[in-house]
Amino acid sequence: MAPTLRGAWFDGRSSRPREVRVRLAPGTGGATLELQPLDGGAAPPPLLEREIDLPEAWSDRRTPRKLVVDLREYGSLEVEDAAGWHAALQAAGHRVPLAQRMQTRWSAMLLVLAVAAGALLAFYRWGTPWAATQLTRQVPLAWEQSLSQRVLADMDSAWLHPSKLPAQRQAELRARFDALAGQVAPSLRRYRAYAPPLVLQFRSGLPPNAFALPGGTIVMTDALVQEAARQNLPDDALIGVLAHEMGHVMHRHTTRMIVEQGVLNIGLGLALGDVSTLVSTGASLLTGLSYRRSHETEADCFAAALMRQAKVPTAPMADLLLGIHGKAQGEKAATPSWMNLLSSHPDTAQRSRDLKEGHAQACR
């Protein structure tokens, strides 16, 4: 027999409370509340737990002197024996919701926070890259090419200028580029059905560099060609850099980064609600940096395999990277330390050693 408590029932029709015996009995889906007026008058029907609004749980150190149960259309119930109510409610099968346990127990809150942090970390580490890789397969090549045209047009208007390399020199490098592009075997493609036309363009206005745009466009700066000449390196060095950029294209790195950050922002938005904007922005930055490092290694692996297949030595490319790296050290020392931490490339010396051996360490 379930224990009974004493309470005051406000039936909503009179301002005077009615003394009642309160009984909490086990029922379907939780406790069932039964009231028996001591004046012998009419009583409400037994009320299921889902038909009333129970008071929130409390910690042991903050037991309320009186609690109020909202009976909805049947008024309200006041009970002074809070401890007795709690014991009877638990005996009747009531389970305190997780949100309330978090409010009253530090252990519950810490456990939930640990589980949530683990889930977010797993989503960040494995879920986001996996989802982005699958979604990238569905991105049309035409969209990538359209994006690249807009980006290159913006860069041309802001930083880049037409190349000043002689037309014959451009033609020589394009011929080597086209020959190498023709040897990209299906086994080197991450996305087997993805075969964008690889196009080489030249620009001036930036330091020694080459970069890949989604959809197949690769841009090489005049300064990079001049740097190779300054180091007395053969064109194999430049071809190696272009092979690396082909790796970025064939792995769809830029598109994957766009999708990854979109997936991460959406995932954190669903998990954290309105407060996710700042968190997702910071997380997107960190995600982008770590993925760029892995992308550089993937592109190195691609370049090493392609050049080995084309019988092009990788040592000149390694020497070119070391030369550019050494030249940039002075500029790097003059930049704020926090900017140097944002470097997206693996260690240049290690990359050069691996390339001279014809493979990247991570490819083994």
C-alpha cells in the first residue's frame, strides 16, 4: 500500500483550500496521483504523471519548505512534506529527467558534459571528414569551375597581374605540364569518376608560389619560375611543384574544405543552438588548419607517385622547396608569432628529404 501524505487542494472554484490525503501509486508511464478530500466532497479523478506538472527536483541541501503541484484543469496542490513527497514519488516509479538531475547533481552534469564533449570531438575528428568526403562526390564539376572563375577574377583585380614571362617560356612549361597531366592514371584519383581538365595559367604580382583552384585550374607565379632559375634548377623542379598542385585538384581539397566547414557549422549549430556561431567559427578555423596539413601530405604523396610514374626526378622539387623556405625565414621572423603558428604546411626539411627519396613519409 502506497503511503499517504497531507496536502491542501485548491480546486480552482474556491479560494479556500481543501484538506486532502495525497497518495502516489505506481501507474503506466510513472506515478498516478490520487486525492481524497477530508471533507468528504468530490475529488478529482486519478491523474497520471503526464497529466500534471510536477515541481522541479531539488538538491538535498536546498529542500523546499513547501512544494506546489500544478493539476492543470483541476487546480493545484500544496504539500509541506517535501521529503515525503519525494520518497513517495520515487517509490511510485517516477524518474527524474536528465535535465533536472544535471541541475541538482554535479556528478550528473559532469558526466553529461563529458559525453557531449566526446561526441563533439568524435564528430569533429571522424564524422566531419567522412561526411564531407561523401558530400564532395556529389558536387558538380561545373560548380567548381564556376567558383574558380570568380575567385581568379577577384584575385586578378586585387593582387595578380598578367605574366611577364616570354610566350615561348610559358609554352615550354605548358607542354611539360600537359604531358604530366596526361599520365594521371585512374589509380591516382581519389574520386575515380572525377577527371577535370587540368589547365596551367601564369600570373605575376605574388612571391614564388603555385596554387590550385577547384575544377582543374592551376596558377604558377613568375616569381616561382625565376626562383628556380636563380637556384640553377632544371624545369623538373617546377614540374614537381605543379604535380603537387595537381594532387590538390584530384583530391578536391578546396571543395572538401568548403564542405567540411559547412558540415561542422551545421553540426555545431544543431548541437549548441544559438550560441554556436562563435564556437563554430573557431572550430572551423582549427579544422581547416589540421585538414590543410593532411591535404599537403596527400598532395605530396600524389606528386611523388605521379613523378615516379612519369620518370621525373623529385630531388629538384625538394631543392626548390628548401630554397624558398630558407629565403622566407627572414620574412617569417618578422611576422607575429601567432601567425607563424597558423602555418598549414608540414615541416619543409622533412618534406624535402622524403621527396628526394621519391616518396612522402606518410605514404608508406
